[in-house]
Amino acid sequence: MKIKLENLEKKLDGNVIIENVNMEFESGNIYGLVGRNGSGKTMIMKCLCGFMKSKGDIIIDGVKVDTSKKYLDSVGVLIETPGFIEHYSAFDNLKELASIKKIASDDEIKELLNEVGLDWQDKKKVKKYSLGMRQKLGIAMAFLEEPELIILDEPFNALDEATEAVVVEMIKKRKEAGKLIIITCHDSSMIEELCSKVYKIENHTAKLM
């Protein structure tokens, strides 16, 4: 998969959030987006996913796409607060999500939950989860069905060190499998460890570091 963002622009209430953003992403790599809070990192991710309509072009494998329509068939996303069914367990949340495409089996769901450190047999409702547990479930949702594109906005928030290490290995494993991964992270050492290329988002635009 090869993605190009050309002259991407987004305004909210007349205020420029991003403008003249030009970026390239290719499968088999991990890309980092860095910049201060409010610089536009998350907005770029939302526009790329089609969550926000934007000006400019998003080109996937040579085809210009329309951000007002669904166009990414194989993407896993963790952006801001994940959407959970609060009265379901972790397993039932992933089971419900997997029912849409019918790709992931029950055993694969169990394995993924175990991988992030959640007990698939735990019947506790998600509304009773701690922030760390919710983050683990959000990560599991992003990795469900082994998507070709994985977008992770601050994936290490609220995680303990042991889980951080697990998630780092999960990300590296998907890179080796040829996935395209885009992440934001406040920890510069983590970005340095994981990312083959890093874009700095500053003054509403992006520059390759």
C-alpha cells in the first residue's frame, strides 16, 4: 500500500488546523507524527481515515479517493477515545466488531485479548474498566483482523511499562509482516525506536525530519 497526501487542508470554524500538508506512506514501514499539542497530528489521522472531510488529495495506490465516502477496507484505528459498547465485555466488543466482516475467529479474538493483557473470559462490562484496560481494548480493536493500515494516536497512554513493551513488540511484528503503521507519541525515545520515518507537524504543515 502506498498513500500520498497532497496539499491537504482542514479548517474548523474558520481557523486553519492544517494546510499544504504533503506526506507519503508505504507498507512495511512505521511512520511517526510529532509536534506539540494542537499542532494537527490527530487531524491528519482523522482526514486520512475519512472521519473528517478535507481539501486536497488523498491518493491510495495511485487512486485519488473521496474523503466523504468510505474507501479504506483494511484499516485499524485508535484515535482519541475508542467507541465501545459499554455494557459488553471485552470479548463481546471484539466479537461484535468482528461480525461485520466475519474475518476474525473466536480463537483469534481470544489470542489478541491475551496478547494485550486482557482476560477474554472476564465478563466485566467495559463501563467498569480502568483507563489502562480501556486503552488495551482500544489497541486490540485496532489490530483486529490484521489490517493493512494501522493508525495509532498515542497508543501508550495509560499503559504500564510491561504492557508498553508488549505493544511495542506487537507494532514491530506487524511492520515485519508488511503492514503500514502510523503513530503519534509524546515519548521521543519511543518514536526513535519504532519509526523508520518521522514527520514533524508545525505551523499547520508537515516536514520530514
